[in-house]
Amino acid sequence: MKSFLKFFSSVKLAIVLFLIIAIASILGTLIPQQRSLEEYEVRYGQLANLLVRLQLTKLYHSLWYLMLLFLFTLNIIICTLTRLSPKLQRVFMPRLEKEKKNILALKIKDSFKNNADLATTRDEISQLLISRHYRLQRKENEKKYFLLARKKILGWFGSDVIHLGLLVILAGGITSGIGGFRENLSFYEGQTLPVPQAKFQVRLDKFETELYPNESVKDWKSTLSVIKDGQSLFSKTIEVNHPLSYQGFSFYQSGYGLNWENPMLEIWVKKKSDASYLKKVQLMVGEKISFGDKELTQISVARFVPDFVIGEEGVVETRSLEPKNPAALVEAWKNKEKIFSGWIFYYYKDFARLHSGKESDLSFELKNFIFSEFSVIEVARDPGVNLIWLGSTILMIGLFLAFYWPAREFKVILEESQGKTEVIAGGMTLKNKEAFQSEFEKIIEHIKRKK
Amino acid sequence: MKESTLFLIAFINYILSAFYYLFFIFSKKLKLAKTGFGAAFVGLVVHTSALLLRTFKSGHAPFTNMYESLSFLSWASVLAYIIIDRRFKIPKVGAYLMLIVIALMALASSPLMPKEVAPLVPALQSYWLWLHVSVTLAGEAFFAIAFITSILYLIAESRERKGQASKSESNAEKWDSVSYRCVSIGFPIFTLGGLIFGMVWAHKAWGSYWSWDPKEVWSLITWFVFALYLHTRVVMSWRGRRSAIIAIIGFLAALFTYFGVNYLLKGFHSYV
């Protein structure tokens, strides 16, 4: 147990852990995280399996990385605690220094004879220190006077407060990891979806994409209503950077999507032999529409893709979900005979890729497609987040104390002999020794001058 | 006046300042350093108005693309230098810092950096853009000065070791102490701006305060390096050479967080 404590209370361990965690973290930024095995095989070949087995592909959630963080946490706790109790004693139950040699062993010190009696010297020093906001503790016995003057004593605890802040942040991280969840939900306007793990639903009342004049996205706005027991409690319009929070759940606008499941297509039918012939039909994929024409009795759309491309094996696919090259596979019948089957393109009217069928008098144009947009909303519950903010606040207070609130301490022994007073003074501080040195010298000079 | 004109005037002032400072280093005439400081100060004032003008024109913070953020980092570095120089009188640092600033400004004005005002993508439309980026870059500006003083320390120390300069001439101790002061100013600012404000904003915009995005990880690494600097120094009383090397590594990590991550690694932070 003792050696265990000794091991974890060492700052050397902290330094080794700083290095290991930093290097491990770098590794995680070099290897793309959380991808599929196939992607790793393409990238790293035979090494892929090894990387996966060493959990380098989900490094920040791997057992060994969490183990490192655990050791780090233990190190912070034990390091801080073992140093805390002597420090508490020192700060809250200070001892008046009665040995001259201990004061003279300090780095900042001075000793001289003052041409005044003990009482005068004592009052001078006390007043000087009080005017500089020091708090004094003193003791007098016979011809000796002991003084301890301190200010900004909380500065002693800067590093402990920083460590406490870090521990609270780590606790927040653990709480988020265990109790948190996040999930993307896709809403159509008017759709109500149950919120996972919650006792209420959310309805998307309105969704709009705002564009800049140059067509790039300015913002997405979703008006959400919280529904409980079939009743709408309230609505709020959320946008990126402005989420909705309700009962520990938060709703973030994370993006949008286009629904290509069932677009309404408008197709124009023309005849080469008759320039005035024009028929417009509106239909959905799979729908067969009867046509009152001798040459053309029925028409249907077998498939629709928003971004037409012919894939590796000669199969038609969509390259993206954006309408960059919308195309429809149109089929047409004359009674039982299929007279047309081919892809027609929204942007390339004349480029009909005929799959089969004879040379036909008929031509088809894809004139319009109407699709719906959906809003992608991230639902998250993160019970650790308040601990994170609390820890961050403590951390900043600690940093302030450690760097901008330097504890300072004066120790003085006065001894009277033959009407003169021997002054032995020393001081110490944690930070900014130069500034303290000059304050110390100023005070000593001041006393020396007053003869 | 146009923003690009103001930018150019500031740039010229920084170049002049660097020249004066360099002449000062060779001639040791303190008057030259004072003129260099003056030029840097005038440059800073003009640069400030360039940044203000851009802010008014675009309606958003002047650090939403590489050009803007390079310009802002230069500005913050000159400001940090002026503050530190008032206190510690380190004209030698001025020469090197102005050279770095000139490099940053030159990079910003290169034709590779698009300069037109672009509308903000949804995720950047937040006042946290101001808080997160400006405070982080302010912290990094102090790390930049610590980087220079650490290099100056290493040079001074090696001259001292080779017997080319006496202890009082080489000034090594001063460089060591100024480095430490800069780190102790920069570290809390960087923690607040880079890590804490970053978490708050990530929480608001992405719904998650920490996503192990490469830029997040690299700022954590930077933070770890400076934590190492402080622990070895305060607890283990490391000084001088070893401290200087850690401070140099720390600044390089900060620099990689700023540039390298964008160009070499992919992640959420693909704005700047």
C-alpha cells in the first residue's frame, strides 16, 4: 500500500503519463478513426487487422486509452491529496518562526541593526505590512518579537483547485460516456416522432433552408413542438447554434436531407411527326397511367435517380443525394407491346438513352420533379455536461489563483539589545519571485531609512 | 480607405520595424530599437483599423478564413509583444517576432488565400466565434513570444558554454524568466479560449462538447506540453535548456493545431 501510494504520488509519473497520453493522442489523429474494416484494408493492407486488434482504430474509446486516463486520474488524486494536508496545516495553522537560522536559510532575506527600540521598529514594520494588505500574526516575549505576515494565502491552493477542476471535468466525461446518448432523427414537415428514452414526442411543424444570394446555405430553421399525451406543450424554432432543451434532452439542427423515395415527376410526351402534339403527365415511380392515344396506351416510370451515373458493373446508380443529374427510366406501351424503355434526363433533353424498343415517333421529356426536404435533428441527452461546466469554472479559478494570485509571506524576528533592534527578515512566495524581491527590498529600505 | 490598403500600410510598417530591430541587434544602438517599436506600434494601429473595417464590411468576426485568421494572429502577436516589451524591455525579441509576423502577413497576402468576404456557414454564426478564436489566438501569441525567448535562451546559453560571453553579457537567465512569464500568461488564456470556450461552443453547435476531432486532440496535446513545462518547472525545478526545449515544442504543437490540422488531417474544424 505504501509503495502504491508512493508510486502514484510522484510527479515523475505525471510527466511520463503526459508524454504517453500525448503520443497516443497524436497516433489517433494520424489514423482515421471509426471507419469500416474495408476502408482500413484499402489504406493499410495487411496491417489493418493488427490496427483493429490493438484498438487503434477507435483509439479514444479503447480500453488501453481509458486505462491511461484512469491512471492519470489516480495520479492527480493521490498527488494532490498527499501534498494537501501539510499545505493545509501550513496555511491555516501557521507557526511563528522562532529560529533565526531558519529565516536566514530562506532565499529572500536580510538582517541588520536598526537604531530604534523594539517597540518603534515593531510598529513601523507592522504598519508598513498592513498598508500593503498583509495580515499579521505576532507574539512578543521579553525582548523578542516574532512576526508572520501573509497575503493572498489562497494562492497556495491554486494547483489543488486546478486539479479539482480537472477531476470534475473527468467525472463529467465519464458521466456523459455512461449516461449520455445521441441520435439523429429525420423529420418531414408535420411528422411527429417519439424521442428515444423520453416520455414525450416532438413534431416538426415547419422546416426551411435559408440561402445566401450566392446559393450557399445560410441557415436551416426547424420549428419544433413538444408533444406530451397528445397535447402540444410549446413550440420553438431551432437553428444551428440555437438548440432546444427540454427535460434534459437537447435538440440540435444538424443538417437536412432530400427525400428521393417518391418524387412527383412531370413528363411531357411529344411526337416527331406532329410538332403541335404535347401531352403532360404527372406520376410517381411505379405508377402506371393510362393514355388515351392509339399509339400510346400506357406510360410508367420504373425508376428515378437524382444524380445519374453508371456504376462499375454497368448498373445505374446515383452518385449523390443532390439533384445534379436527375433521370427517370420511362416505359411506354401500345396495348401489350412495350414500345419504349429508356432513361430520360432533366438537364439533357435530347439525350435519351434507349435501352430497347424500336425507333419511335414518340419522345419523352422529364420536365419537373418535386421532392420533399427533411430536417435532420440530433437528439442528445448528456447528463455530464453540467459537471463539465462546473469543472471548467473551478479550473479557471484555480488557474487564476495559481498564476495571478501569488501568495506571499514575511517572517520577521526582532530582538532588542542596548537600545538598538536587530532585524532578521525573510520572505517567500510561490510565483513571481522578482516582484516579491522588489517588494521585500522596498520594505526593508523603508525601515532602514527611518533612523 | 480600403481594407487592403490599410493591410498593406500595416505590413510595410512591420517590415520597417523588423529592419530597425535587426539594425539594433547588429549595432546595439538602443535608439534604433525605439524606432522599431514605434513602427510596430503605428503598424498595429493601422492594422487594427483594417480589421475593424473588415468587421464592419462583412458583419462578422475577422477570423473566419485563413487570410483573416493569419492577419488576426499577426495582429495579436504584435499586441502581445508590445505588452510584454513594456514590462520586460526585450527589444531583441522584437526583431525575431517581427520576422515571424512578416512571414504570417506575407502568407496571408499570398494569392493562394482567398480574400473576399464570404458569407458565414451556419455553424460559425455565433458570438462564440469571437470568444473562442480571439482568446485562443491571444494565448497562442504569448506562446509565440515564449518560443522566441526560448530560442534566444538556447543561443545565449550555448555562447556562454563556449566561453564566448560572460554570464552577465549573455542574458540567458533573463530569457529563461521571460519565457516562463509568457507561458504563465498564455497558459490560462489558452485554456479558457481554446479548450473551455471551444467546449461550450461545440456543445451549442454540434451537441457535443468533445468529439475527439483532430483539432480538439491537438489543442489538448498543446495543453499537455505546456502542463509538462509548468510541472517540470514548478515541482522539479527544471530551468534553462530543458524548459526552453519544452516551450519550443509547445509552440510548434500550437502551430500545428492552427495550420497543420487543417491541411493534413480531416475533421469538423474545416472552416479556417
